[in-house]
Amino acid sequence: MKKNIAVVWGGYSSEKVVSEKSAEGISSFIDKDRYNIYKVRIDRESWMVEYNNDFSPVDKNDFSFVANEEKIVFDFVYNTIHGTPGEDGLLQGYFDMLGIPYSNCGVLASAITFNKYTSNNFLKNFGIKVADSILLRKGDNIDIEAIEAQLGLPVFVKPNVGGSSFATNKVKDAAKMMEAINESFIEAPEVIIESFVKGVEVTCGCFETEKGLTVLPLTEVVTQNEFFDYSAKYLGEVEEITPARISEELTHKIQSLTKQIYKLIGAKGIIRADYIIREESPVLLEVNTTPGMTTTSFIPQQVKAAGLEMKNVMTEIIETEINKINSTPSH
């Protein structure tokens, strides 16, 4: 009998539009001969399952829905909400309480990595190089001169929790910093200001299944834009080269670092770590525990370059997590 898979998308942030594209990608990757696939949209207004060109409400008591007078329960959740509540640990806690296996990191790993400042400072303790940064909260006394003195110019100003480069700006002139800070505060209650690191940008995917840890080939990110912004990510204003045009030695170094990060945060499912290579040394930008999964996203590119099939990777991740739940003794 086919297992029921919920592909969960939506969320409460501007990244909802990206999440919808990822849901389409994931739905196309999952083996339809083996699984029944249902897209589930979660937003502030409602939780709805797409079924027969219509929408049915989710029963939040057990994450089920009714179709043709039959109750349908889910065997697995593929979570592709970018931003809250799917990337910050909130949904993960809900699924843990219900005992439903899901695709990505658990509560702690999700909460840590979603907060860029906390994540980078946590990993810095283990010798991983990160950009210097300052955290601002609403209501803080903001001293632009002090920020410039500490971090120099240019700097990146962005929401501390969020992604897809929404409300992110590269600031070259201190006179424009406050405007960028205010824009980021519209998106999130905390803002991170990071020093600019010049170099080659690369990204590396990694996932774990019952077969062990798999680290993927690197992708080099080349854009004529000021940085890898929303237009570069989703409007094609970028060149993505997989595998990256760097030495084998540096490739292995970054892959080993990505494996180390995976273990340090206690990750599961697929993650992606982004780096800038400065003078042959990788500087971590951020860890993404719910990476974009459209057909043209980095992870599918890297999986293909590794000689793997997305369908098989999806199956292995799904079955690994289902088996974990089934083998866990109930208390």
C-alpha cells in the first residue's frame, strides 16, 4: 500500500512565494509509484490540503484530512516552508509531538541555524571562520559610526531570521545604512550587520540516510549583481557552475567542513552551507536547513553532478526517517 506524503509549503514570511516553487519541485522529484503526494499549504489564515483540484482543511489534532468521507493520515512530511514556522523549529516541535517523521532538521538545529547571528557564533566556537557581525534588536540605540568603526565598509544588512535575500542590502555608504536597517526591521524583529568578505562564493549540499553521510559537489555562484540577491537567486541573473572551478584540495576541505557542520548542529535531511573563499580559505556565510528545491535549485544540480537521481535521494530520506520513528520505542 502506498504511503501518504505531505509536501508542506507556505509560511508566514515573504518567502512563501519561494516555498511554493520548492513544493512543486519536491512533488516532481518524489516517486509517484511508491507514494501518494499531497501538497499542504500552511499560512496564518489556514492549513489546507490540495486534493482533486480543491482544498480540504487539515485537522490539527493529528495532522490529517478527510476526503470522500475517508480520513487520510500522513506517513511522512516533506517540509519546504522557507522561514517561519517551517524553518525555525516551530513545526518540527508539532510533528515531534504527533510522532510524524519529517524531512529536515529537528527543533534545536532548526532554531539555531534559523538565527544567523546565533548560528555563526555557535559554529565560530569550533574554529569555523565566519564574517564579523553585529546584532541589532528593535529599540536598540543604533550608532552608525560605531558600526562602521567595528566592521568597516561595505557591510551587508539583513534580517537576522529569514532568507531568499529579502530586505538584504549591501551598504557602501554609511549615510545609507539606517535606511537599510529600517528595511530589514520591516521583515524581522532582529537585524544582523555583517562585514563584507571578498572572494569566490560557493555552496555545498549534504544529507544523511541509512547509507551514511553524503556530501555533494560544490556549486560556484557568479553574478554581476552587487551580491547573490533575490534577482540572482530567482530571476536568472546569475551563473551557477557545478562543480565549482576550484582546486580538488579546496573542494575536499569545504566538503569536510560541511560534514563537520552537519554533525555539530545535529542536522538531518538535506542541508546547504554557503561560503566565500577568501585567500584559499572558506568563510561560512550561513547554514540553510530548508534549501530551495526547485528543479533549477543548487541541490538538484549538485545531486545530478554527483551522478545521483533526485527520486532516489528523496526515497532514501523518506524511508530513513520513517524507519527511525518505527524503531523508536514508545514510552
